[in-house]
Amino acid sequence: MNARRLSERLAAVAGRVREGAVLADIGSDHAYLPCHLALRGLISKGIAGEVAKGPFESAAATIREEELDGTVEARLADGLDAIHPEDGVDTVSIAGMGGPLIASILERGKDRLDGVGRLVLQPNINAVAIRKWGVANGWAVTGEEILKEDGKIYEILVLEPGHASYDDKELLFGPLLMKEKSEVFREKWQREALSWKQILRQMEQASNAEEIGKRQEGLQQAIMMATEVLEDEKSESQ
Ligand code: SAM
């Protein structure tokens, strides 16, 4: 992967950034995403925010090599601190981290989101944490995508300002993804349900302590929801 040729995962994130956007890409190891969009003239300005020195230097090097100094800027900053009011950022992307970490970055920096109209988020795991953060903070899920690359399954979420409420299934599976029920979606949740069942079996053999009982209930509930969502799809297609 490089700024000219993105992975399928990052290309899907890039595809959700509106033409002409002022983009802040947070956790922008190598700055491939903003540089890719700038090289194609698809963003008017890009900020590559990085908290770690090594990745920040890689981001700065990509910007230099691609001669994008006037359009993309690397900033060494924690989360949304990379965004300054005068930047006029309207789109924030955060990709390649766990859902809870993405949600905590948004939570800690939410006062920097004034004027931002779109969040493009790609959690590697636990997208549910982002949907819950969105509901609690006035962001609705307006786009969702799921894809498989090199054996790994990724979800991409687009959030825009708006009030939405989702039930437990929509929070876990994604309100749009669970309607679409693509091949990859079914594979993801079949895999997850299988691993929850294995954990349950191991717990049953281990102990009966109260804490374990609660965790078992949570897993049983999740398995039941996955079964219902996957079975809905069978009955819909009959
Ligand atoms: N976004 C790129 C992608 O999807 O390919 C890079 C993903 S890399 C796995 C995650 C990057 O996020 C790392 O370079 C890490 O230093 C950075 N990161 C983690 N927490 C961060 C934070 N609070 N603020 C800025 N960057 C952060």
C-alpha cells in the first residue's frame, strides 16, 4: 500500500469522503488516506493527525515525497487536538483502530467537532461502541459498509449530525448492515456466534461464580440476537 494505491479497506474509507472536503484523518500513520485524496484533487485540504512520533514522521515523509506540502499537513497531536478552529474541517476520518478507542477519541475531543458534518470511521472490532457513542452525542448512522480483505472483515461507518435511536440488535449489527445482510455480514456473525458458543462451553466447565453467570447471560443474549438476525434473512429469502 502507498498513497497512490490504497488497500481495499482504506479505499472504502476514501470513497466515503465527499469531494472538496476539508479532512482531518486521525491516527494517520503514513498519511496515505489524505495524500491519496489530495493527489486526485478530491479534498481541498487534509490534516494527518498522529499521536506517535514515528508514524508522524512517516506521515510527514509521505507528504514531502508526494509534494503535497501546500495541501496536506502532518500534526503531532493526541486525537482531535490535531484540529484547529481556523482549519474549517468538515470531515473527520479515523481508521484501523478498535471501536472503543475510536469512541474514546471522539468523546475526549467532541468540542472540536463543531462544523464537522461527517465522520468516516473504520473500527477493526467492536463497532457497537461507536454506534452507542453516536446515539449519545447526536450523530446518526447514515452509511455502513462491510468488506473482507486478506481474510479479515472490516466495517466502515458514516455518521452525520442527527438524532437517532437504535435497539440492541441495530447497535450490535448495524442498522443498515443488518437490513442488507450481505455475504460478508453473514460470515462475520456466524464466526462471532461460533466463538461465543466456544467461550460459553469453556465457562460452563470452569466455574459457576456470579460474575461468570452474568457474562454467560450476555453471551447467550448475543447468540440469540445473532441467530434471530441470521434466521430473519433465511425466512426473508424464502
Ligand atoms: N489510519 C491508518 C490505517 O487505517 O491504515 C493507520 C492505522 S494504525 C493501526 C493506528 C494509528 O493510530 C497509529 O499510527 C497510532 O499511533 C495512531 N493513534 C492511536 N491513538 C491515537 C490518538 N489518540 N491520536 C492520534 N493518533 C492515534
